[in-house]
Amino acid sequence: MDAKDILGLPKNQLPIPQEKKSRPPKEPQRKPDGISREVYALTGGLAPLMPSVDVSQLKRRPPSDEKVTWQWLPFTNSARKDDLQLFHWVRVVNGVPPTGDYAFAKYNKSANIIKYTDEEYEKYLTDPAWTKEETDQLFDLCERFDLRFIVIADRFPSSRTVEELKDRYYSVSRALLSARAPPADITGHPLVKPYNISQEVERKRALSMVLSQTKQQERKDTEVLAEAKRITESRMAAKGPEESELPAVANIGPDNSQRAITGDAVTPSTAMPSSAIAASSTLMADNASTLASLRMLRVYLRTYALDQMVQAASASAGLRTIKRVEQTLQELGVNLKPKVPTKAVCAEHLELRKEILTLLNLQKQLQYKEAEGTSFQDSPYSETPGTPKRAPRGDQDRPFMPDPLGFGGDRFGKRDQKRKAPGRTSEAAQSPSQSKRPRKMKASDI
Amino acid sequence: MSARKQGDGQPEDGGATAGKRLKIAKFSEDPEKKGLSRRLKDAEISLPIVYGTIAFYLGRKASESQSHKWTVYVRGATNEDLSAVIKRVVFQLHPSFNNPTRVMEAPPFELSECGWGEFEIAISLFFHPDVCDKQLDLYHHLKLYPEDESGPQSTKKPVVVESYDEIVFPDPSEAFYARVQNNPAVIVPRMPAGFNISAPVAPENTSERERGDTKDHPLSQWFMNFSEADELLKLAAARQQVQAHIVKLRRQLSVMDGMPQLSKPAPAYE
């Protein structure tokens, strides 16, 4: 109340809120009977609200002037061909039993099949594959079994497939219809729709194949479908930005299905938002895909193109290998990025990088082979007895250093022809410690 | 007029750019757009350019806020006029400059300013409509202070940083090709014999316009020389070395494979 004073609100409350205020304090004070206080409090202290139900909506009692009894009475079914009388309970109102047919008689529907006379048969319906007898039998069964061809096929005396029976029935009906009502007002008739027997046979065969697919086949199918979906999606993605943004369409080439087009904005100096180019195993395919993506751009800088090609070429190499390539380039006196990137220069640069990669791979191979070889070796042939690990990393990193020896001194002869290493002996004994001291390759060595 | 994609049965959406979306074999019905729509497949037109900055120290005339006078430019690598290909160049300077977006509509595409700070200049190249409808962005760091900081800066010798690059148009339109086939600034591919496109009829009257080439540019004495011959030589030499080394390694490997017995003692390994 002090707060209200401060705020200057009137002390007297409006009547309605006052009522509310007076009521709730009353409720909790009054302890209701029958329910504990806590349970009552669950409802919020008030009596639970009940949806008001219109009393008249409740049980609709029949008008009291009617007298209803239930009686066990006989009945007949018009759907039956005989006069069988059965009994059932009937609700009799005021002594009057219900009239009308048996309620379920109306559901006894049967198919309308056309009947033909012998004349008509002679005139329109003869068929080499079917005798009149068979056709008659067919139609009789159709009538009896309401065109349930499965059953008819079962009952048919001579063995005929369901499709054959269907075919015969439909063609006969169609011929009859067109014969009896020549003008075109039969086109709406459902029977006129042609029944394509070969297609039906094929369809059913396919269905049965699908049904009998093994689990493995199912899995394969879903895989292939998913693959196809991805391919079409990437094609759609390729076509989408193409049509909307890039005006010119370049001829992509054979690897079409595996590629997505790079982003639209041509800002080669910044990183292009490129969709993933599907990894191809060979360098040639890499090149082709990079070339294709470059051609999608309407304009680009040659340095950018070279970057892309270099990246593509070193896609399979790890970071360390790339660093080693760059190191080698530096040792050879070549700029990591050519200063004059003309077409020829860029091509040479790319080729050089690829060759260095090959070189490094070969060195690694050699390393492995030697490691294999020397791990078995404990013969005195080795110039470093007792040191199985002969290929220190530091050595291999310098490709233009003399490679560590595996065996024999005959190799040295060859190597020394190319390299005059100051302070290095040319005998068979060459310790790893010596080979660890690398010497930088100089351009003058060429 | 609608254009059709080669190899694709689908008709393309219409629109102004529809005329360009064609491969070489198909033509659009509108003759005006024919030149744009026919494109040279497997041919590329390249434009060698050099872009960079030259910065002079102002010496006595230098103040705190204006210590250097520098020029940023885009020129042809052989100092030829680039305006046949480039329509305009937009230099985006540091926001501390007035109107940092400078547009050059005519060659020579350059801009001179005074300042004290180094920053990255964004250079956007816009091409003529028949060349390319997308812009190309280059970035260049403005260098004012020389590498060796020994001694006072000279007002005579500027700090020059230039970059050589080539703008490649992979799928040029025939109209573009026709226009520039005899342009000294442009590298055009050799087309097979019998491939003739006549140059457009009305050449520009060069006497009326200012010279667009930079052959006699006042700063031309500082222009760097970019010779691909040097680089090619170096690359060729390097490749030779690498190839020789590869041959050697291959020989070693084959020898190793050839005689595995040398290394293995009688009991092999456990």
C-alpha cells in the first residue's frame, strides 16, 4: 500500500478486482470436504472447471410415446436366388416391424458382361487361338466369378494364363461393342480401352522380379540410384549457375559427370569459392578438370590459372612433399612464382614441378627399398657396419646430394663423375655422418 | 530470339544474355548478336599487362601527411595501348583518401596521388561488352619505402614495384577476335588456314584521341623489363637437371630390383 501511496494511485480499488480479491482469500480458508487441502490446492484453490454440458445433449431418449421391442423374426434376402428364410432380431416400434428389403441386399452387385449370340460369334469374334467352346466357357466363368480373372484362370479347364484370358475377354467385348453400336458413342465406354497383353506380361514379370529381389540386389539398386541422383544433381548444379550467371557455355569434356562448376564471381586473386572438383586419380584428369573449370570463368589471370594447376598437380601430395618441392625449386634457382608468367613459362614451370614430384617419389621409393634391403643385412659389405638405418631424413631432403649408399663401391664411380664434393672421399666407406653434411646444389654445377 | 545449347536439346531461357550462350556451331537468329554468340572454342586470347606503383620521395617538399608522390597504373607489357580490350579501370584507394574510388575511363590507366602510408590498392578492370562482361580484380601493395633503409631517401630514384601478368580470355567471341586480331597489345592464337574474319569497318581515329600507349610515358624510364627468355632458360636448365636425376634414380632402382640377393644373407628373417 505504501507503494501505491508513492505512486499516487487511488487507495480504493475498482469493484471487480475487489471482488476477486475477496473471493480467493475465502476459498483457501474454507476447507472443502472430501478432498485434502493439498489436492484442492492443486487446482489453484478454486473448484475445477467443468465444461458445461447441455443436459439435453445427454442421452437421447426416444420419445416416450414410442414403444420399442425387439423380436426374433424371419426375413428373406432378395439377393438370394432361392427362397431361404432366415431369422434375426428386429427392432419393432409400436408393433410395426420395419419394411423394406434386407439391408444388405443392395450390395449384391455383379459385373455386366456382354452376351453374344452364335451369329455374332461367327461374324466378329472368331479367333485362331480360341475355339468357340473356350470362349463360351470363359464368358460363363466371367459371369460366375464377376470377372475375377485369377479365379477364372484357376477354374479354366484348359490352362491359359491370366493375361491371355483377359486379352480374349476384352477384345471380344470390344468387338461386340463396336459391332453393336458403330458410331463413336462407345468411345466413353470403359471396355473400349485396349488391353495390351504383351505389356501386361512384361509388367507382371518385372513386378515379380522386383518382388523376388534379394537383399543384396536391393542394396545395389539403392546405391546405383543414389549415384545417379548425385550425378543428375551435379549436372543440374552445373546447369543452374551456368544458365543464370555465366553467359557462355564452355564445352566441358568427358569428365562431365564428376565435376561441379566453380563459383560465379571472377576474382582470381582472392580465393575462389569453388565447388569440389571430383578427385581424379591421374594427373591428366586433374589437369583436364582444372582446365575445364578455368574455361568456365570468362576471364582469369594466368598466375591464377597456374596456381590452380599446381594445386591440382599436388593434390595427392602431402604438405611436407609440397614444401620439399618448393625447397628444390629454390635450390635450382627457380622462382616459386614465375616473374614473367607467360603461357610458355607457366607450362614449363608446371612441368618442372611435376618432374620434381616424380623425383621425390622415386627418392622415397629408393629409400624404402634400401631400408628393406639393409634391414636384412648384417654382412660386412655395408660400409657402415651395424647401422641398419641408413637413410637419415636430412639427407633425403636434399635431392641433389649424393644418395646414401646401399652396397658396393661401383656406384660411387658414377656419382663422382657428376659431383665433385669437396672434402668427401670416394671410397666405399662413407659414414652416414658424412652424408649428413649436405652441400647445396649450385647452378654452376651444371 | 532464343539460343540453343549444343549437345543439349533444351531451349534456354530468353533474355538479353541469351545471345552469348552459344557454342561455335549454332547461330542465333538475330544477326546483330551473331558476332557475340559465335565463340572460338579451344582458343584463348591473352593480354599481357604490367601493373604496379612508382613512388617518389618528395624530399624538401615533403610534409607529415604527404611525404611521397606515387602513381599506380596498369599498362601493356609492351607499352601498347590497352583500350581496345579494357574499357575502364577502377582504383580503390585507402578510405582516408578523398573519393577513394577512382575511375579511369581512358588510357593510360593510371592515377597519381600524394600520401604517406602504404596500403593495398584494389584494381578492377572492366572490359568492353564484347570482350567479357565480368570484371577482373587485381591487388597491389603500394610500397613507398625502399628495401635497404640505409641513408636518406633519394628524390631521384623511385621505389618501383611492378607485377607482370596475363589476362586470359578462354572463350573469346568472334567479334572480339575480329577487333583485336591485329592489335599489338593482344596475343591472338594462330587460327587454321582459311579462317578469316574481317576486321570491323570503322577504325578509331587515333589522331583525335590522346595516345593510349605508354611508350613515351614520363615514367617509362623506370618501367621494369620482363623478359620471358631469362625465365625460360632457367626453367629449362632446372628441368634438365631434374630429369637427369630422375634417370639416375630410376637406374638405381632397377638395379636394386635386379639383384636382391646381394643384400640378403642366407637365413632371411624371422
